[in-house]
Amino acid sequence: MNLSNSVVLITGASRGLGLEVARIFARRGASLVITARGADALWKASEELALQTEVLAIPGDIADLVHAERLVREGLAQFGRIDVLINNASTVGPSPMPSLDLLAPEAFEEILRVNVVAPLHLIQLVLPQMKVRGEGLIINITSDAGVKAYAGWGGYGTSKAALEHLSRMLAEELRGTGIRVYLVDPGDMNTQMHREADPGLDLSHLPGPEVPAPAFVHLVEVETASFGRFEALRMVDGPS
């Protein structure tokens, strides 16, 4: 895919991995639709990114159905299409993360709402125009905690396991449409979300999100030519 002629929607793009990925796409000339819950941080990110490309920034909670619909509607109105959807926004739930026997039902529902239901809703919103063109990329961010059992990561890990199987099912249902579905596990990183998950834990030995970020651009620019309609990419072990 020629990124200079593409439109990329990235959730959770005000900080961490989402912002690092947005920075690289911006340098490649892709137009961006970005969102995050923190308005001030999103405006700051938008101002930086707008120095290199056209940016539409709309703050809000992706789990809010009205916000998600506005995000896609205004993105399509401004750019005419959305070529790549990166479902990056996520939550670990209560901090520090409780074991499953102590995870409140309402907290678990919120984790699933943000990490599973919201990504599917955004996928449903961008798919119609992708199907019309017969091409598009959907990238869902996952974690090793979705396939391995780590004590204390039960709520988050369960949500990522659900997102992984959802992605596989979606790829089957999109067979023959020209739309590809990718799962990407960026690996264990020193990010605010990880610090919230394990408060007080020294994460200084872990790479920052700028380390795995270039792989996303490589995935879109190069690997789509050789990958099948579904791929799951894992960079390193460890919950992320």
C-alpha cells in the first residue's frame, strides 16, 4: 500500500504505541484520523503530527457508540475513505490489576467493552466503504497475555483472547473481499498502561513503544504483498 495516498484511523493515539505509530505514518505522508480520551494530550499530538500530514483529531471514548460513529463519519467526510484501521486503544481495568476472584463484574464488563466490543464496532463502521473498494487493512493490537496465563492479568488477558478469536473469525468472513486482518502483539513495553497495570514495578529495562512502532509501517507498506488475509505477529514474549 502506498501510504502517501492512504488514510489511517488510529485509536489511543495521544501517547504510547498509538502516538509512535502515528508519527511514523505521518512521516510517510498518510492522512490520519486519531482519537483518544484525553483531549489535551490528543490536541498536542495533533499539532505535532499536522506539521507533516493532514490530521483529523476527535477526542472521546471509543467505547462510546456515538463517538465511534462520529469518528468514522467525519473521517470519511474529510478524506473520502479509510484504508487502515488500527485498534490500539485498550484498558487494563482497575489499577493495580486484581486477580480474577476479586475482579468486580462491572470492571470486567468495562474491560470487555473497551478491548473487544469497541474494536468490533469500529470495524463494522469502516467495513462498508472498504468492501466497495475491495481493499483495506484492519490491525488489532493484542498481547501475549491473550494466549498465555499470567497471574493478575486475567481480565485484560481474557479480553485479548476474545479479540484474537474475533479477528480470526472476521478474517474467515472477509475471505475474498480483498480486506486483510492482522493481529499484532508489540511485546512487553515501558508504557503508561503497563505502569498502571503493575504500579511500582521497575520497567526501565523494557523498550519504549518507539521500538516496535516501525513494524506497523513495514507491515502495511511491504508485508501485505506476501501475507495472507490473516496474520498474527508476535514480537517478544511477556504481557504487554
